[in-house]
Amino acid sequence: MSCFLITGGAGFFGSILKKELLEKGHKCVSIDLCPDPDKHENLVSILGDIRDKEQVEKIFSENQFDAVFHLAAMLAHDRKRINNLWTSNVDGTEIIADACIRHNVNKLVFTSSNCLWAKNFDDPVTEDEEPNPIEIYGKSKLEGEKILFTRKDKLNSVIFRCPTIMDEGRLGLLSILFEFIDENRKLWMVGDGNNRYQFIYAKDLANACELALNYQGTTVFNIGSDNVKTFNEVYSYVIKHGESKSRLAHFPKWFIIPCMKLASKLGISPLGPYQYKMIASTFVFDTSKIKKELGFQPTKTNEEMLLRAYEFYHQNRKAIEHRTNVSAHNECAKMGVIRLLKWLS
């Protein structure tokens, strides 16, 4: 039996990875700002903050961890906690990494993001592409990567640059899309909908986290699905198989992007600079490195993942809308000005 620390263990992906590890007989210690609803004889759940050095030191002193899965992060659209984003994502990463070194934990797995960029790419993006984040979340993830690389002689860190993590239960900004589909409304898209944007299936990412335990050294891996189709194709698949009567509609970029930019500046839209730039762009990771060096293979396509997430929302919508005190990916994002568009759809 191995013992693992999972930061953000009560969050969307943290819960999935935690359950996978527990099912395989491992012991897990979870720390999260949100209460952890999961119970298991091999699970210790701690309501806490990774920025609390004394609490982190106590956790490491009381356990002998074989590895740490550092998943905890605050999101830019989580308005209630936006002021704490930088300290949580950056200072928290430094505190966890240094605790690993002090307590001889040799392996840390870190979930970074495709938010390190915010522009269209004609070709798949490799690990060598120079990051250029434009908003605080992406900048905080890049800073977290730098912290781990400065400690590469003392700590082996595997960094996964993840696109949107998808499975049943995934909400956040996607809940806005799901609400439109569930109510048979028009799905308004930015541009012609022929752009492609990659997802990663949560259980595939969990598998990659386990594969990373045997990797020696500090490195970055891109991760994502294969055979990425256009938004038109993906949304049409979900509408058809989800038995919705929604239909696709398109705004011209020249008109809607300035409107989205203004709404973001006024604080009346949940979509920040990254979202309104990327929503009409093509962004797909080149995943050849992780396939070659870790033997990773994705198992689900974008459309299959998104359908799973939508069907869960459809079946549990009433309960979902009454959730409180959960992570940003486990609750519905506020629509803001997008609600006007819903009324017109």
C-alpha cells in the first residue's frame, strides 16, 4: 500500500483521482478548502489551506508520503476567491514543493494548464512552444511550473499541461452550455464553429498521474484527447445523442468579441480574457511525447466526454443547482450578461 497526498482532493478532478487510488488499495490524504463528502477506511480528509505552512508541516510530519498529487488551484471565474488566486496557486505550490523536499518525498505530480496561451494555433502545440499567458490564472500556473523546475535537483516533478478536464459532474462555465442544451435553446457560437479545442477525459488524466509515478526527473507533458473535431461537430453530437432540440447559431467574430471584451471589463460576464479569446480559436496539444515516454493513450473523444458531462447535468440538474460550499468546477457558474442571450434564444 502506497500513501499519497492529494491537494484539492475534494475538487472535481481530485475526487476522481482519489477514488481511483483508493480502489487500488492505496491510502490517500486529501487537503482542500471545501469539505470532502467522500468516506473510505484508507482516506483521511483535511479541511485546510495549502498556504498554511504550519498545517502543511503537520500533515507531512504525520505521514510518510510516496508521492504528492498537487491539484489544488483557484480559478479566475471563481469570483468569491479571486483575490486569493495568486497566493494559492503560486505560494501554495512553493510551500508544498518545499515540504516534499524537507520530508524526503521524491515525487510530485502537478496539473498545469493550456491557459499558458491564448491565441489560435494552426498546428498542434508542442512542449517547446514558449508560454505567453494573458490572465492571472495562466500566469499563476506558469509560475508554479517555474517553482518546480528551480527545485529539479531535489524533487522529481511531472507537470501535465491539461486542457479542459471532462467527465460526468464537470460544471463550472460548462454549466452555461448545458443549461442552453437542456432547455432546447440556440447554442450561440463565436465565429463559424469550425475551430477545434481539445479536452482531456478525467479518468485518462488519472491514469497518466499513476504512470507518472515511475518517471524519473522533472519534465512537462502535454496531455489531451485524439481526433479532435470542430465545435460544430462536437455540439451537434451532444444535441443529437442528448435528445435536445437545440440548434447551432453563429455570431461573427468582428462583432461579438469586442462585446465580450467590454462585458468582461465591466465585470458582468463570467468569461475572462482567456475564454473570450480562445472560444473562437483552434488549440490542440501535440501529445506525442507523453505517448512515447509514459505509454499514455487517451480513451475518449471530445464529443463522448462532453455528452457524459451533459447527461449527468440533465439527470441531476435540480440537485446541482442547490449545491453550496463546493469547488468551482463542481458548481454552476453565474451567467451574468449571458442570461440576456438565453432569453433571446
